[in-house]
Amino acid sequence: MNPFAAIFFLACAIALMSVPRKWAPVALLVGCCYMTMGQGINLGGISLPIYRMLLLTGVVRVMVKGERLEGELNTIDKLIMWWGGWVFFASFFHEWSPGSGPVYAAGYIFNLVTIYFLMRIWCTDLHEVTGVIVLLAFLLAPIAIEMITEKIVKINQFSVFGGVPHDVAIREGKYRAQGPFRHPILAGTVGATCVPLFIGILKRHRLAGMVGIASGICMTLASASSGPVMSGLAGMFAVFMWRMRNLTKLARISAVVGYFALAIATGEPGYYVMKRIDISGGSTGYHRARLIDSAIEHLGEWWLFGTDYTRHWMATGVSFSPNHADITNYYLAFGVTAGLVAMFLVIAALITAFRWVGVVYRAHLEDSPSDSYLIWCLGAGLFAHATTSVSVSYFDQSLVFFWMNVAVISTMYSGHLAGKGFELEDSETAERGDMDRMYPQGAA
């Protein structure tokens, strides 16, 4: 860790330990947004990049200050805990070597479980969630500016910290900016999936909303990748469905019917539609579709506890491991790590989160339509993450944004069960009319 990174970490850690609880997530997000995975320390075989050190600091804070979850353990909490327990158990059936085994699994579990539960503890109501989103909008603005600059000067300014290349990647003649993230797709995905959240605060925090939307779009475009663009479109589609929210059940049924109709029409599985999508040029959609086929073909190798070898699944591998193909699918990545149980537990958590968005937004639709709309937008952001996960595996600090989204939805539901209503602002009565005009309720 270089001196600047050490000072940066100390500043974030001190802030994390001293700020009021509702601002604690900001110190963590600062560390994720402005520092690469190249800075940190290694303790034997344990890697501690700065964002993981900040997670550890967050655990210390919670213990010292006696902070607790909002409400009792809910279904998603239990699913995440079961997931962590299963992954650790399954790790004993893997090789005890770098990238597998109990030590690797412990770090893998620590990242996801800690992010989720810290965000559950620190964001206890919609007012606090809104405050975090507002600050996130301004935090992403410098990243967006830097990524645009990358495309112009062809140099990644974050390369001074290591973990990211100095020269900007180029594909099909297009420069692909990545900022502090490990890959342009992940950088663009973070920007794209945050846009629905910024739309959700636009009514009450117009400046922050506009800055956040502009930053997210710039990050998406600067990455020059088809995946983030599709993530953004998925999120915007989900936001737009607010206008027709009474038709969501019909939309789900139509999606299933459409998937099988597409398979019949093309003569191949519906997920092969990915190979036909090429927005930025040079898309690897076929690889992503073929990966799903290969995972099914080799199901016997990984279904129970995962596997340490996938190199034979695909014609190409990855530079960082001679044993694996490029697992560009977040769901399959969980399966490769710990089998179908791990994958299904994550999917169950996401399904539960989507169901809870419906429960909570409907409960507050009449008394607080703008709050209800923000809850819907949180669901839209998660929808963008969930669809992205079919073609992207989160493997750097970007996973903080994924599990933060799940955590705040979980917290909203726990607050709802506890009868914790949302405090309306003085202007709420007037906003009801505005929201009705902007977003007709239809038959909801």
C-alpha cells in the first residue's frame, strides 16, 4: 500500500468509526469509488484490499457501538446466512489452494455477508436510504468525469494505485474506460444500475438526481460495452413499468411465453438471444450463451459442491487461472464455487426481494406516493442487477452496489412489518397530486 492509499484508508476508516450511523455507508462507498483493488495489504494468503479493510472496520464499528438490525431476522437475512454456511461447508470439498478451499471461501463469504448486513444495520428507513443515494450521486460524478477523460487522453488516472492498467483498453476501435474498477463492463454496470435509484430521488432532490443520472449514463457510455447499456435499458424498462404497475403479473407471464416462443422460432435456447445483441461492437454474447450450455452439459461436475476446474467448458480461458474458463455469469459463478444450493439460495433471496418491493410499495401508495415510487425504483435497480448477472460476474468492489440494493429492500420490508411508517414531508400533500399526474396509478 503506497503512502497516499494509506492516508486515504485511514481517513475513510476514521470517518467510518466517527460519523453518525446513517452516514456510515458513505465512508464505505468512498473507498469503493475512489480506490482500486490494487491497494491493500496481504497477510499470508489473505488479501485485504482497501474496500475489504473498510468492511472489517465497519464490523468493528458495529461491535463497539452496539448497532443492531432493523427488526428481527427476516427471510433474506436467513437465506444469506444459510448461503454463507453452505459455501463454507462446500469449500472443504475443494482443493486447499489459492482460489479455492476454506481460506478462499472465508474471504468470499466475508465480502457478501458483511456488505449485506452492514447496509441492513446502517440504513434503517427510507429517509436514510435517500440520504445515501443523494451522496452517491455526487460520489459518482468524479468517476464519470475521469472515465470520459480516459477515452480522450487514453490513460486511466487510477492506474497510479495499481490494480487497473495504465493504458485504456480498446476493442473494435473503441476505447473502453474502467475507472477504479477491474473491468470496463463492471464500471459501466455500476453506473447503469444506479440510474433507477437516482430517478427515484429526482422529485425531492432534483439536483442530486440529475447529477446522478448524468453520471450513470456517462459511465455506461464511457465503458463502450454492450452489457452496461443493456443493464441501463433493463432498469429503465422497470422504472417505466410504474406507469403500468397493475400489469406486472401479465408482464411476467408474457416474458415466460415470449422466451419459449423465441426458442421455438430460432430453434435454440432463448438465452442465445444474447449473441444477437451487439450495441457497442465486438460483443461476446455468444460466449455468454455458450457458457450456459456448457454449464448444463457439465452439470454432474459442479451441481453438489462446485468445481475447481472449468477450463474445458469453453474454447478460451482466463489469464489469471489455468483451471477456469471465463465465468461471465454471476449465478453460475455461485454454482462453480459451491454448487446448485449456493446458486438457488442467491436466486431465492432476489425473488424474495422483488416480492417485498411489491408488498411495501403497495402499502404506502396511498399515504406517500413519492416514497412508494422510490421503493419501486429500488426494485428497478435490483432488476437491472439481476438481468445483468446473466452475462456479468461481479468480482471487485462493484458487488457492494449489488448487495447494498438487496439490503435496503430487506430493511424497508422489516420496517414495514414492524409498523414503521415513512415520515412525510410538509409538501407531501401537494406532491401527491404531482405524482398522480406524472405517474398515473391506473388500476393499482
